[in-house]
Amino acid sequence: MRQVSLESVEAGQVLAKSIYTSDGRTLLNQGVLLTPGMINKLYRIGVTMVYIQDERFDDIKMEDVVSEETRREAISNVANVLQCVQTGKDFDTRAVSKTMGTIVDEIFQQKNVLLNLNDIRTQDNHLFIHSMNVCIMSCVIGMQLGYNTTKLKELALGALLHDVGKVVMPDDPLRKTKEGDHHAWIGFNVLRKKHEVSLATAHIALQHHEHVDGQGEPRAIAGADIHDYAKIVAITNFYDNLLSEFSTDQPNMTPYEAAEFIMGLAGKRFDHEMVIQFLRSIALYPTGASVLLSTEEVGVVVGQHKGLPSRPIVRVFKESRRGGKYDYDDTEVREVDLGQETTVFIESILK
């Protein structure tokens, strides 16, 4: 498979990765033959990038630290919780907690795999995809910090529900607190009332917009006063928002651009050690992405190095342009391992 912009997709191409609704159901199945009507529908719901099948990349496996089934389950669970909160109903966290246990177990089994955030966002599902991405990224960082299973589950639950305060309706009594109506306070008040949710988990909702230099919200606390869980989620939340075309945080950056931005905020907005662990976790050039090399060759990322997230393996084709878009010629195919070819660099990700 390879990732392409929706504007370059043609009718008759085959979808290589399923697209989901906000409750975890399948909107379009992997393997479906795309029609003009389907492509137009994807435009209407805000899709900008998709994965398509390409026989030249049939041997490429998109390695995920969490299985597709578990991701769907997590999306469904968080959708149920947020719907209950939005309508003022009580909610049960047992199903969510069970899924968090599965996520933690799968991450332990895939600890040598770099994260590729490759779920397709739509106007309908972006909040739930965002919550799931933040949860998974935060767990990977926690694992690298040596957290035990109990701490990882606490972190996972708080990361998944970090934005729960955003869906509380304006007339809900939860908004009428002495602390104010910042969504971090509201989310904290929602979670701390659940006896099965630890106070540390609830503090993720409260503190994930605090900055280590004391310039954050809602309490402007700094350094050691911020819980480590919240320091992790502060980074993963901000990063995932930078990647999303539906966010207000300077959206729609590439993973590499977003990582560079975060590096510049280490020690100011974000904890320096947490940033280091984060950068070790993310595929800065995701598998399946088309890239332009410093050699002026065009290729597709086909493999990753756990210790070198900015130096993937690229399958290079002779460059050609057809109709103003990059395409690939089946001649002169070779693989460039940027972990070995130290004088070759990725210039940009091509859309």
C-alpha cells in the first residue's frame, strides 16, 4: 500500500486501509474498488489522504503497535463515554478499562515498532481518532519510561479521555464550578467523580494544557507541580493536533514538521525528557508515504529503524511527472536505507 492525497485518487483504485465512523463501525472497507461516488463522498466528509493498494508495494506491511480490531474497539468505547457525558448520563468505564488493558498488552508485544499514525480522519470521527492516537502514543512513551502495567493503564485511560470536558453541554451543572469553565477543569470534575478512576488519571484531563515554564492553563503551574502523566499527554495531544486538518493548533503539518516544532518547545512548553522519549517513538516519515530525496529521486517509505526514526528505508523509482503529479516508473527500482546512506536525506513528503 501507499499513502496518496485524495485529489490524486482515480476511480478503479483499491482502498488499502479501512475508514471508520465515529463509533468504530466501518465506513469503507479495505479492498473496496473506489468509484467516483465514493471519492466524492470522501471529499464531502473531509478526507484528504487515503491508502491505496499498489502491486509494487504488496510486500510492505504496515506495522502497528495496536491491532486494527483493538483500535476500533477503543474508538467505539470512547464514543460511548463521550455521548453519555454530552447527554448528562452516567457512564461505565469498565469496558474502556478492559480495552486499555488490551492496548497495553499489545504495545508490550510490539515494543520495537515505531508508531505510524495512519487512521484516516473525517469530520465525523476526528475527535475519536485523536483520543485514540493520544492514548496509544502516551502508552508507548510510558513503556519507554519503565512504567508498570498499573501505571500504563492509568495513563492510557486518562489519555483516552483527556478531552472529555469539551463535550459537556453549556447548560450542564458540571460547567458551573468555582474554578471556571475551562474544559480541563470540567474534564477533571467529570473523571474525579468516578470512584474507579484514579486521581492521577483525572489529573491528566486537568493538567494536559499546563506548560513546564508555568505559562499554561488553567492554573499556570510549572515543573514538578505537573503530574508526569499530564506532561506526556501534553506532548502527544499537541502533536496529534498538529497533524490534523480539523485542529486549530497550526494544523496539517507532516509528522517531521510537527516533531521539529515540538523540539523547539522542549524545556518551555514541554518537559525535555518526555520530548526525547516521544521522538524515539514516532515514525517521522510514515510507512507508505511518498518522499523526495536529496538526490532528487522520488520513492515510498517501506521500512523503519526503531533507533533512527528520521532515517527510514525508501523504495526509489525513476521520477516522472504526468499531469502535473508525481508518478512512478517501474524501471530503475532500488531501495535506499537512510540508516546506511548517511549523505542522503529526505527533502519533503509528497502529497
